[in-house]
Amino acid sequence: MESASLDERTGEERTQLKRVIGPRVLTIFIIGDILGAGIYALVGEVGAEVGGAIWTAFFVSFVLAFFTAFAYAELVTKYPRAAGGAL
């Protein structure tokens, strides 16, 4: 078994992976998660007020997401090698 080498500066194990998510981006992700949870709570409150008509908001969201998905699919077929940070 090969022994892992440690970075003298940080004390962490050296790997070939690069750290790309820093504290600033991680904070933005956390704030997004908190806001997303708040949106789910608001959906429950709106559902209590409007009752059965809440499906219309979900239907409109589905239609918009459907068009967005086809727009991304069109871009992927037009520029198949433009992966950005995924490479």
C-alpha cells in the first residue's frame, strides 16, 4: 500500500483534485438552500389559502421549465464541446 503524502502548508493529503468551491461560493450555496426551503414553506401557506387551484402555479412552472430544458438541449447540440467548468 502506498503512503499518502501530506502538504506541509495545510497538513492535508495531496491529491490530483483541485479545490474549486471556496468559502464565498459555499456561502452562496447555503443561502440558496435556505431560500429554497423558505419557498417550500410558502407553497404550503399558499396551498392552504387557495386550495385546489394551487396546481395552476405548478403547471405554469412546468411549462417554463419544459421550454428552458429544450433551449438547453438545443444549445448542447449546437455547441457540444462547450462544457465550461465541467472539464
